[in-house]
Amino acid sequence: MCDAKRVLSFRIEGTRASLSDLLINEMEEPKQTAEDQDVQEVRNYVAAMEHGLTRLRTLPLSLRLVREIHGRLMKRVRGDRATPGEFRRSQNWIGPSGSTIETAPYVPPPQEYLDDLLGDWEQFLHKRNTFPDLIQCAIIHEQFEAIHPFLDGNGRLGRLLITLFLIERGRLAQPLLYLSAYIEAHRQDYYDLLQRVRTHGDWKNWLQFFLTGVTEIAREAVGQADHLMGLREKFRTRLQDKSKALALLDELFLNPYMSVAKAERVLKVSNPTARQAVLLLQRKGMLEEITGRTWGKLYLAKPIMDTIE
Ligand SMILES: Nc1ncnc2c1ncn2[C@@H]1O[C@H](COP(=O)(O)OP(=O)(O)OP(=O)(O)O)[C@@H](O)[C@H]1O
Ligand SMILES: [Mg+2]
């Protein structure tokens, strides 16, 4: 993924860990262990998405791929509910924390029905020319959440599947549509509407909710992408032929945080050269030092950050 796309992708599940936590964490020397569980969770989400995108080139969206993606999603996540890549072998229930199987608003099908249900679900996943793609996508999502095939991570996986399905169908050229932000903003409605499909057969309101979300998120993403591309053009002209600074600028569209150490790594140059490039970007108003320290300085491309936040 490049430029705007990559930065936008961080908005996907960036609600638990703040976007800055995540980007700063990512900027540091890639020491594969993020101590922060929330950051780990979001990074897993991004890794799972990237894995899905790569595999989609050779494998159809299928139960096999779903399990693989779950494996990535739950990697290094602690707890006995993680069981990466495995469908559940016990009964589960969905409800506010503390609820029991008796009090939970929804108890998914017993595990011995899973094979059949998932088999049907997969067949539906492969169906073509029956429903408009977005409608089919909304149904697939609802059914996936209703089956709730994993002990944990069903919500995240279900949201990933929305993007992957639309890519597979050629509706999205790039993973630029993340419904997560919309779902997060309307979480209670989202739960209620999933529930009402079962209790009242109320597909209409679920579909409406889903389609409204797609419209809103798509508009927003187009606006942000336009804005980022405009910024990039404007900044590039200000740098003219300064090739190191230009390379660093591109890097800022991947992650708007910068340090001299990072510039050294990215540009593969000595410390003084890296420092020069960073200072040039600072002089041109593209970077701002944000720590106020004399050592361990950290820079931020605020206009980029403001656009994605
Ligand atoms: N009443 C309901 N009926 C069906 N599915 C529901 C209902 N309420 C919630 N869900 C689904 O269950 C998901 C939560 O399941 P789970 O805890 O396995 O996933 P998660 O990825 O850990 O959670 P989250 O979605 O909060 O990130 C919700 O995101 C939603 O999609
Ligand atoms: Mg959960």
C-alpha cells in the first residue's frame, strides 16, 4: 500500500489505541513486539488485512482464507479466547460483559451446527449475479456475525470481510473503504439492527444502515484522499529537486511522524545527511518538532496528521 492509502488504513480500527500511539509505535525500530495490547491489536488488524489482500490474488474468499486471516488477527493476543485460526468447539454467547448464557441477548448456534452453517455461508459467499454486491455484502456480514464461528474476533473479522469482499468483486480497487469508523460511531444501532434481523426479520433497516454507512465512509475517504494528494503536490513543488527531502516527504504520507534516526534508516544515509533533510522539511513548514527536547527530537507533519485524524 502506498501514500494516502496506507495512512488511511490506520483509521480502520484506530479507536482503542489512539492513532498517534499507533503511528509512533510503528515508527520506532521494528522490534516486532508491541508491548501495548491495544496497539498490538490494531497492528494485527492491519497485518490481517494485508495478508487477506495478498492471498486474494490467488485464492477466492473462502472459509480457508477466513481461518488464515483469523490466525493473523489473533496472533500474539493473550487469553484463552484467542485460539487463532480455529473455529470454536464450544457454545458462546453475545452480550454485555458479565452476561451469562441465560441473560445474553444472543446465543449463536451450537458448535455441532457450525460445519453446515459455514458451508452454506461459503456457498452464498461464492454466489454471483443474484444480489447487488453491496446487498450481498451486508447479508454476508450479518450471517457471519449470527453464526459467530470464532470464540473471539468475530466483529473485527466480519469488518475485514466487508472490504475484502468488495475488492474480490472488483468494487474497490484498493482497500480504501473501512466501515469500522462508521460502525464504531453507531455501535448500539449496529448491535440492535443485527439483533432485529433475527427477532423481527427486519432486513430492511439493517440494509439501510449498511448502505448509509458505505455512502458516508466512501464520501469521507474520497475527500481525505483528495486532500492528501493535494498536499503532496503542494509540498513537492516547494522541494523542487531536493531528492532526499522528497523521499522523506513520501515517507510522511506513510507515517507523518519523523525522527532523524528514522530518516537515516529510510534514506540509508549518514546522520548529518539525514538531519539536513529533516531540517529542510522543518524550514519549509512541513515538519514541526513536537517534544521541545534538545535530544530525542520527534517531528510531526501536522497538515498530514490533521487530514487523517
Ligand atoms: N445481537 C447480536 N447479534 C449478532 N451479532 C452481534 C450482536 N451483537 C454484537 N454482534 C457482533 O459481535 C461482534 C463482537 O464479537 P467478538 O467479540 O467475537 O468480536 P471482536 O472483534 O472481539 O469485537 P469487536 O467487534 O468489539 O471489536 C460485534 O462486533 C458484532 O458484529
Ligand atoms: Mg471480543
